[in-house]
Amino acid sequence: MKGRVVVLGDLRGREAAALMVDGRLEDLLIDAGDAVTLAPGAICRGVFDRQIKGQGGVFLRLPGGEKGFLRETGGLAPGQAVLVQVSGGAEPGKAVPVSARLLFKSRYAIVTPDAPGLNVSRRIRDSETRAALEALAGEAMAGSVAGLILRSACEGAEAEEISADVAQMRALAEAVLADLPGAPELLFDAPTPHEEAWRDWAEPAPDEVADAPGAMAAHGVPEALAALLSPRVTLPVGAHMQIEPTRALIAVDVNTGSDHSPAAALKANIAAARELPRQLRLRGLGGQIVVDFAPMAKRDRATLEQQLRAAFKGEAAETSLAGWTPLGNFELSRKRDRVPLASFLPEE
């Protein structure tokens, strides 16, 4: 089906949301259930446990007996309470990554207690709309020291709806910030897949929201999920790549398949470069990534790097393209912003 479709339902007995664009799965959110105590986006009170000098951060005691790792350590002392937000998924046995920079996100707004200032999304270009939203932001945040970002979904929305949304986020932020003293406690849970889809997939507006029974199957989401749980990724040019997560890094191997023509390697590598961001996003993978591209002439590396930069340009997760290693592999890093699918959904 052509267009942008948000599919709401469940997969393997878990709440799920899928974003389909022209019939292809572009994003996927699934409830990790009991596999995750604190999901990315949750805000909680932690307690300073001990400093890790060699890693430039501290361990925190978090709710549910979890251990958190915080890099922003200025002014903290052992036993001190600190408000933090879970910033990504953690591998089993490792500390949960957290940040002291809290973000209170809704469909229309992001309240930023640590970043004062009123801002309107750059995607909103109409000068009159921007001026009206700036005035609305000033009224909504009057008397507050917190900052506010009005998101692109505000364009075309009713002013009263935006104001009510901002007021709710401001009240939530103020209530959480006032709840600092005490033992480790969950103060604001992460959104469910359906809530996150409603909040973050509003722009551009979907052509359809499919939430009837059987919608997931009708749009081919279960089959797409099964493919994501396999290490093998078929590429359009008859080539394929293998994506293998390890404890230390994500290893990616690109193969040309049965095509042994002189141009096969570059074609396969470009196809892999274009597909890699989508695969990492859908699989929930991040950290250090090493790609063993199919052997090609060194003169083609610049062309491939250009394709990689273009492919990762629109990704929400922070990504750094480090470049080529002496052995001819390509290294990059991607922020671990989700819980890996394979950690709670084993391949059937």
C-alpha cells in the first residue's frame, strides 16, 4: 500500500506499533515486558552509589534494584539523590545508561528543565505560524525557568490543544523536579508503544491509522519481524549482509552473492550502506559497529562514504561515522536508544 500507515496492535502477545511507508516497515515499537525494568524514556530518582574514575562517571542505585551509569557527575556526592532519565537500553548484566538532562516529551511539546529558552521546530517555516507559536510558548511558560520546544506537529493544530498539552507537560515537569529527596523510585514511566507512536509519528501526518483486529497481519508486520530476528539481510542487488551482535560490538559482513562482475562489490556495498540505518533502527542495535564491506578498489571508498553519510543523515539516533580501519573495515557508532529486539524476542 502506498503512503504512510501507522499500525497499532500486538505482536507475539505484546503491545506493538509499526510504521509502514509505501508498504515497507520503517519503524517498530514493541513492549519488552518483564525483560526490561526501566525502559528508555523513564524518569526516576536515583542515588549516588560510587564513582568509576576510569570510565568518567558514577554508578547509581535505581528502582527495582537496577544499577545505572551516569556520565554527568558535577557536584554529586555518595548517597545523594539525583533525578535521571533512562537514555537507552542495556545489555544483560550491564548498568542502565541514564542522563541528568531530563526531557518531558508530548505530541506537541518538549519541556527542557536544564535548557532555558523558547523554540519552535525548524520544520515549521511559515513566518506567521512561527510568530503565533512563539507567542503561545511565551504565555504557556510564563514564570517558569524551564525551556520549551514546540514540535512540528503544532503546525495545523488548534492553539487550545497545544496550550493544554504544554500545560500538562509543564505541570508534570514541575511535579517531578520537586520530588527529589528519597530512595530510588520510578517517577514517570516510559511511554507504551501505542503512546510513543501517537507522540512521535504525528509528522508527517499518516495517511491511515490501522488499529482494527488483524491489522498487523494485514500489513505484513509479523513477517517483517521474523526477518529482523534473523542475522541475514537480503539486499536488492542479489547480495546480502549478515548483522551479528556481540558483547563488544556489532559485526556486519557484506557479500556479493553469485555476482562476480567487476562492479558487483560496489553495488552490494552501496545497497548495504543504504539499508544499514534501517536495520539498526528496527533491530534496536547500537554501540560500536564494524562493517566488513565486500572487497573493492580503494578509489571507490569516497563514493561509499558519501552513500553512508546520506543514509544516516535523517536518523534520530546520534551516529558518528569514524571511517576506515587499517584492515579495510569501516567503523561507526550509534547511540543505544532502544532495547535490542533479540534480547526479548528470540528467533522462532
